[in-house]
Amino acid sequence: MDILVTGAPGWLGTRLVAELDETDHDVRCLTYVEADTSPLNDYDVAEYPADLRRRETLDDAFEGGVDVVFHCAGIIHPPDLFGADQFFAINADGTRNMLDAATSHGVDHFVYVSSNAAQGFNDSPNELMTEEMPCQPESNYGESKYEAEQHVRRFHQEHGVDYTIVRPCWYYGPRQPDRMDRLMKMIEGGHPIIFGDGMNLRSMTYVPSLVEALLAIMDQLSVSKNETYWIADERPYTTNYIYRTIADLLGVADDLRPIYVPTPISRLMEIADVTLGNLGMYEQNVHVAGEMSRHIACDPSKAMNDLDWEPPTDLTEGMRASIEWAREHDGI
């Protein structure tokens, strides 16, 4: 097949390209015009610089025909304080532009990488989120990803474009970004901040496992057609367990003394995050502090059953790979 990937040379997109490069499929990448694409130099892929916000820049990537689109591109943390509008411009409107281009060029299947934020938080730690539950996004980011999902479904209804939506959670794995490096450094220092008592549940998504799920979707389009899947490790972990696992792998478990910040402080940060968003502003630390005491835990069994996909059953080996990569690249 002819495959188009967006979001490379990002964390997920590059890993997906690397795996697709080992197949017989023809792969092309729609890359951001200002991105450093050198991580793609090792792969036999065609590159098409474009801007998701500008519909007219997208057509070249579709010339000659595309069978499947993997739309991995998006923005999680805008770099500027007054950048909250980028959530909707890139995540929502950009996805709509991609769908319009895909429709114009007769694409068969559109795979959209959404986020846990599109569904929101757990109502109770005793009930994991499933695909059938209603979406209640809590932030501009979550709303933009949910809006993008709605565009995907609307293009299917109005234009017949088949789709698969995946909702990953907190990413970990090789090629991790600076924000994961910073967390590991805090843990290595012995006094990372934990909001609440650390017993809140978090689902984690190992990026190589997510790519395995995406490839399984591609190989089983008739099964995954017009479905939504949670993609995460088989079970969620408490924040305490996540931090303790990282500390063990860093060799500092005996020195780990987290700073526990009362839950009400996190709730105030959550209110501040929403307030800033209403003013068109975004501050990463406020956003993260606002959600870190929440339960964000899902049940990935639908993907496991439909796709014959096996996610990690524990955090240790994937986090070990994360740490090794970070050390090799001077991240920690």
C-alpha cells in the first residue's frame, strides 16, 4: 500500500516510519515546513513539507494516490504563553484539513491518533474508561482532540472515508522529549513533586507498543474500520508506582523522598489552567499540575481482542528502554 504519515520526525511518527520502512509498503511523510527532518534520513521515505493550518499546502503529499493515512501530528504543549489557539488550529482544524485532502484524493482509510484527553478523567477509580463512555474533555487540548475526532466521524458520515481512532495515554519509550527527561532528573534528585497522595491511577502507553497497534490496524482494516480504541499498557499504575519504578531503574530508590502537594492545590491549578485557556493562554506547568492528581485510566481490552494485540503487562522494561535512550542522548 501507499502510506502517508504525519507527525514525523516527532516521537511517535518517527518510530512508525522506522517500522514501516521494514515492510514492502511505500511510505511518505508530511512534515512541518520548519521541522528538522534529519531523523528521517535513515529511512526510504519521501518528504513533503507542509503546514496543517494551510489546506493548500497538503495536496502534494497525496499525489499519485494514498491508501492509508496515519495522522499522528498534533501539538500538546504550545511553546508560547499566548499559544492556546494553536490547539484548535493544529489539532482540530489541521485534522479537518487533512480529512478534506484525503477525501479529495480518494484515500481509503484514515487513522487518527487522538488522546486520553479527548475523553477526560475517570468518574471513579473503580471504573476504567472504555470506548463506549461519554467524552468529557477538561482542557483546551482535550477539547481540540475531541473536536478532531468529531471531524473524523463527520467525514465518514458525509463522504464515506473509513477511519480508526486510537486514544493513547501518557507516552513513554525511546526518543522521549525533554519533559520526560526533566521528570527523570527530578526523580534522580530524590524529591519529585507528587500532587495528592500518589495513589491516583494513570494508564501509560509504550510508544513501540502503540506502533504495533497501528500496524495491526493497517493489517486488519476490515476489523478496525470505523472503530475507536484505547491503546495503553494492560493495566494502569499509581503515580507512586510509576515514580518508584523510574527510581529503581535509576538506582536511587533508597533516596526517593517525593514532595507530596495536597490535592486541593492541584485542583486550583486545574481551575487556573481552564481560566488561562479561556483567555487564550497556556502554561505547561500549570496544566500538568492540574491533572497530575486525577485518575486517567483506561481499559485497552477492546484493542487487545479485536486486533490480537498484546500491550506491555508492566512498566519496567519499557521504562528501562526510555532511560537507556535518554542516557545515550545526554537527556539524564
